[in-house]
Amino acid sequence: MAKLGLMAMVAVALALVATAAILARAKTDDPEKVDAWFSRLSHAKRKTTRLHFYFHDTPSGKSPTAVRVAKAAMTKKSSTTFGAVTIIDDPLTEGPEPESPLLGRAQGFYGNVGLESMALLMSMNLVFTSPKFNGSTLSILGRNPILETYREMPIVGGTGVFRLASGIATAKTYFFNSTTGDAVVEYNLIYMHY
Ligand SMILES: *[C@@H]1O[C@H](CO)[C@@H](O)[C@H](O)[C@H]1NC(C)=O
Ligand SMILES: *[C@@H]1O[C@H](CO)[C@@H](O)[C@H](O)[C@H]1NC(C)=O
């Protein structure tokens, strides 16, 4: 009984150390620490992480999270809204409902870059605030043809616990209101990092 109690205490202590190591990375390291981390890379094990969340893009209402900041002066109305640029600070949640637990936010912008095709250029940082990944980010830069069922976008980098991230994000529209432009998009991420 006493032995079991001791083992449980050791397990808890190890878990706390592991958690502290993850949380410690939430604060940005100074350049020497980054250098030391980089120098140890050749011995580091590459990790694979999968994430699943819902992205809430809300251009409408009293507190929009997506605001159009530029619009092209076209002589003829563009069916693809070519030339528009929208800045976003969109919540990322565990489930599709807006009140579902917040995991982080997507901060960046998208531009309507298709003259004839409905395509967005996505340039955004996923800024995680959930306890496990708090302060870490992932950067996505890719083409998002929003009318297609699945859109694949590259994960081009990361910071914090996601340093040197490289992988794939797959987006699928879960809900879209064509009157307001409000959308909920399901994201599945798979990526390697150190
Ligand atoms: C995340 O980090 C920020 C800044 O370091 C801190 O204020 C906040 O309490 C942390 N949140 C969680 C859930 O750990
Ligand atoms: C879309 O938004 C409009 C305006 O708020 C609302 O009247 C309509 O019910 C919404 N449609 C859906 C499918 O939610």
C-alpha cells in the first residue's frame, strides 16, 4: 500500500515536471537559449502532432472577428470579390458551437485572389492559449478554394512547443450563412515538429 502510494507520488511529480517543461516554453526564450536548443536538434526526436478544432469567421454583427480592410475598385462587379482583403482574429474552439472551449485564435488575413475562381490566399498564425500549448503558434500560408469540400493548406512553421513545424491543414466548411458571410470551418492538422 505504502509502495503504491510512493509510486503514485513519483508519477505525479514526473507529470508536474513534464507540465512545467511545456508551460516554461510559453515564455519566449532569449537568443542564447534558442541557439542552445537549435544546437541540440541533431539529437532531438521529431514529433508528430494532430489537432482538430473549429474556426469561427464572423464578419457580421456588433463584434465582428473578420473585417474587410480593402476592396478593389473594379469596373465590373466581380463574382469572386477579387481584390478584397480581410483581417481576422477568429476564435478556434474544440467543438463547432461558439461557446465551446477556446483553444486559441487565428490572427492574420485572407485575400480574394481568384479573378475567375473562388480562391482565398490564407496567411495566418494560430495562436494557442489552451494550457498545454499556451503561447505557441503555428503559421499557415496557403490557397483556400472555399467552395471545395476539402482544402489543403501548408503549415509552414511554428514557435514555442511547435518550433520548426511542417505539415498539412485540411479545412472543411461546417456552416456558412451566405447572407452574413459568417462561417464555421472544421480544421484537421497533422504536422511534424521538434
Ligand atoms: C497563458 O499565458 C499567458 C501569458 O504568459 C498567461 O497570462 C495566461 O494565464 C496563460 N493561460 C493558461 C491557460 O495557462
Ligand atoms: C443567416 O443570417 C441571416 C441574418 O442574420 C438570418 O436571418 C438567417 O436565418 C441566417 N441563416 C442561417 C442558415 O443561419
